Amino acid sequence: MEHPKDISSVRYTNCVCFFQRNGEHFGLVRLYRGDFTIIPLKMAKQHRPTVPVTLDPNTNHPLLVISDDGKEVRCTQTPQELDDHPKRFDQHCCVLGKVVLCGVRKKLVYYEVDVKGKTEWSLGLMDVAVSHKGNINFCSDQHLTIQLQNGHYWANTPQKLELVPRNTLERVGVVVHLWIGTVTFYDATSGDYLCSFEGIDINQRFYPMFNPGPFSEENSNPLIITQTNNIPC
């Protein structure tokens, strides 16, 4: 299957998945007449199915402050007095999204996170079975996350893979396609591919996970969830 010569005329209902071929990045899209075609990634980004992702106030570590609309989280110096909810993180400064993502729903989910001006952060997905109490190993198959730490970007795989984007990341796109066992991260500003986690069990269930990093004057900006209009896919 090849992408059409005149891509400006392509109209489609949704983007099914993103992939890489010969160093270039493409989207597989479903056309209105029902069949499929391949178009360049930057064009596929123009119609990305999204889902409302908001933060769960029963999960945030006491040092994390969530905005009233549930779209922003920042770390502070003084812990809040919060109830000891079973889902609340007590050691890692993390917070989860409310929505549960799983492959059996056969739906592509897309959201973006604004990380502009931050010096440390981590985001991605966390298995619903993970305990939120005590120390957590983020480099396992129960976590599909990337992070910025000490000036370097990492994919938190068991071998911890360093990522080298062309530009400083200001907004990260997260494409969750658990139906085919794939979660992909890319630079949402430029459209550049960052990394993918593959081979995920279709029955595995995840929450979106966000960690704005420790408080400092240099890292005071919040993580901001963006592009979350509910567009059916």
C-alpha cells in the first residue's frame, strides 16, 4: 500500500496508527469509503482522535497541586493535607488520569502534554495493578513512560534507552493503540518520532501517568494536558 501522490486531496475519518518506514514516519488512515491508505505523519496529525484526559485528585502525591479543571499539575515545597486514599502516591510525586485505557475497546487514544520550560518530568502509562504506595520500579513492563532527567531524555525500558530529539521538547504527543499492542511518543511540535513500546498484552489496562519532577525555581512550570477534545475514532 502506497500513499497517494496528491495527499492534499485525501479525506479520511480517522488515523488508525502511526509507524516508521525507511526512516520516514507515516499514518495509516481509514478513508470515508471504508478502505485504507498511508499518508505522511504530519498530515495524519491533522485528524488525531483524542479522549478527555483529566487528573484524578484521589491519586496525586501531597506535594502535587492539581488545577481546578484537572488539566495541570505542578510540584510545590509544602505538602497538602490530603486523605490517605488507597490510590494516592505516598513516595513518588506522581498523579494519574481518571480514564482507564485498554486494548479490548479497540480504540485509538491520543493526547498531548505541554512540558515547555521544565527541567525534569516523566509521563506515559502505568498499569492499573501497580501499587501506589512505597517505591516503584518504573523500568518494567507495567510502565510505558519517557522522562527528562539531568538534561537527558529517556525511554524507561528495562535497559533504559536514551532518546535524542532534534529539538528541546516543548510538547509531547502520546498515541495509545493498545488494540495492536503499541504506545508511541513523539514531539508534538515538530511531528518527530521519539519511541514506541510494542508487544503490549491487549488485556493489560493502564492509567495515564504524570510526574512534573521535583520542585525548583527552574522546574516550576506545570505539566499541562492539551488537545483533549472528544473526537470519535
